[in-house]
Amino acid sequence: MQQSGLALHWKVLIALALGVVIGSVAHEWWTPEVWKSLGVADPAAFRAFKPSEANANAGIPAIAVRFLADANEFLGKLFLQSLRFIAVPVVLFCLIIAVAGVGDLRKIGRIGVRTLLCFALTLVVAVAIAVLLGKFVAPGTYVSPEARAHILAQYAGEAGQRVATAHTLKDSGVWAFLLNIIPTNPFNAIANAQMMQVVASAFLLGVGLTLIPKDKSQPVIAFAEGITEAIMELVRLIMLAAPLAVFCLVTQFVATVGLGALKSVLAYAFCVVGGLAIVLLIEYPLLMWLLTPRGNKMTPGRFFRGMAPAMTLAFSSSSSSATLPVTIHCAKDRLGVPADIVNFVCPMGTTLNMDGTALYQVVSVLFLAQLYGIELTLAQHITVGIMSAVVAVGTPGLPGASVIMMAIVLESVGVPTEGVAIILAVDRVLDMSRTIVNVSGDAVACVVVAGNDMRTPTTA
């Protein structure tokens, strides 16, 4: 179905730009003095609806401002919650259809091997880019001792919580992590959105369906197909609200933290964003050009136009899991990847394909090592690359999860884990950026695995 008027991705980009502008203005100009002029001397209590004598003179203008701020936050959260509501069923039923629909375990194995090889290739290249950037740009040498001390003090509490979480994960061991992939209760995994366990459950159920007679498996597959089609129609309806939701999410974020947080660690932020840009704009188009058949090349223009809605949503939500329904929609309808390939690759990619996260981990660890004056050997650089790649595979597709896993990589090469506090100063912005790469990498894998089976897109 062709859309009339301005394309959705342009609406979303315009909304994102407006959110940055309005959020920046609110952050710079909406000061405690402005609240006082409205009769609010204790803004925190007023925003939280807590009684306070200091706010006794708050009038209708102050209440109206609070209502607008709360409504803005509500709309953004409602949109993300709607997508998260869809994410688990999408993973579960799409993967069941993809595996059971093939009907041949050998063919499933071939598709699975091609998918994993593509994931591994893009991951290795991303890690190599990160090591080279971190080594030669040396972003840690640009931060003054004063700035380091200030940021450490400001984010020490939050950093301590995340490092403690990382220690819990590390203490469980690699074997326990691998064993945990297979859930003891698949319904609990679904209820708690444990994506890796959901993927394992769906894959195993799909394999089971291929091993029973078709007359018994077909009703289950038809049920899953019906649910999937209904969910994708919901995705199309939800995406109509994407421009408004992106505006609300970005406005709230920029108004809260401002853009000034980047100043003290600007070189580090540029290094991460620059690496992500190299992966997105050079590595991915080059791999698609080299690994797809001659007569069916995916041009960069077609790819980025097709994936624009998913990429902009990934930026605003910072969650590849929440973006998954839109990623599937874009890969199927806007790029022309066959449904069976998309249904297999994208859910797998949400948990296994994290190129942006791996690059971010490597640059961050090298940045902190330089910041603390720790000279890493060649072997330690290789260790950072390998550990970052391994940790990235197990990172949940949720906002801020990468920082928790980073502590494990830091400890592997003897870099102080309290340095995570410095990363937190700009993590939200970088999280938004690396999610674009994570989501785009899934679409790249879809294109490569599909090969000659690519079809004409149904949506421009």
C-alpha cells in the first residue's frame, strides 16, 4: 500500500529535530527562577504531587506546565510500552513460523549457519574498527583530571549499582549462562520478556513441529501465522503515532540531561559515534555489495530509505527489542526480504547480533584505560576485542544494558570499574546511536541470507 503525502521516516526525522530544539530550550531556559515566578519553590515535590508549603502559591499556569510535562512523558512511554507488548509475541510466533515453515531440518541448518556466519563477520569487522579507533584516536587523553573527578563523583552511586549487577552475572559463570538459554519454564520466560530464552523456546518448538506429520503441525503453524499477521497490523497502526512519540521521547530526554553532558568527554563520544558511522555507512553497504548476487544488489539508498522508520525509532527508544516489530515490517515490506528469512533472522539478531554494542564496549574500555594511564599490551587489546564480542552477544536489547556488561570487560584487563561512572555521563546519547547499528545489522543479515530470493517491496 502506497502512502500519500510526506513519508513516515521524514515525519519522524522532523519530529526528532523539533524534540532536540524544544528540549534544548527547555533545559537551558526553564530554571528554578521560572518555577518560582509560577509560585513553585520546590519543583521536585510539585512534579511528584507531594504536598509542600513552598508550593502553596502555585496557580493554574504551573499546573498546566506540569500537565504538559506529564502528558509528554506519558505519550512517549505509552508508545514504547505498546511496542514492548508486541515484541515477545513477534519473536515467539515469527520464529516458530520460520523454523516450522521450512519443514526440513537440513534447510533450517543451512539458513541458521548462514545467519550465524553473517552475524560473526559483521561483529568481527565492527570490533576491529573499534580497536583501531580507540588505539589511534586515544580519546582518554583528552579528559582533564578535574573533569574526571567531577563526573566520577556525580555518577558514583549509579555506577556502583551497575557494577554490582555485572559481578552477579560474572559470578554465575559461562556454563550457567549457556544453560540458562534453555528455560525451565518457557511461560515464565515469555512473561518476563527473557528474549534469549524466548528465542530458544520458539526455535525448539519449531523444530518439534517439523518432526511431526503435517496434518498435525499445520493447524499450529496456521494459528501462529494468524497471530503474526494480526500483530503486524497492530504495528502499522502504532507506527502512525511514531512522529508524536519520537517528539515526546526526545524532548523529555534533552530537557532532562541537556546536550552539555557531552562537553567533558566529547572526544570519546565522537570516537564512538564515528565508529558507529563507519559500520553503518561503510561496512554494511560494502558487505551487502560483496555478499549478495550480482543481479540483485541492495543499494545503500534503497537500504537506508527502507530501514529509515526502524532506525529513527531505534534512536529514540534505545531498545532493539522494542524496535523489533518495526524492523520486521521494514525488512519485509520496504526492503523486499522474504517473510521466512525475516521471521528467522530478525528475532535471532535481537539477542545475538549486537555490532553497535560490541564497538561501543571496545572503545569505552580503551578510553577508560587511557584515562587512568593504563598501557594495554597487544594481548590485552585482543582480549578486549574478544570479551566485548562475547559480552555483546549476551546483552539484552534494552536501554542501558551495555554499561552493566562493560564492567566484566573492564575487569578482564584490570581497568578500574568505577570508570563506568564517566561513561554514564553520555551513555544515553551513545545508547541511542548504537541501537541504530544493532537494528540495521539485523536487516543487513536478512538481505545477505536472502540472496537471490529478494522480492519487490510492497511499501515505498
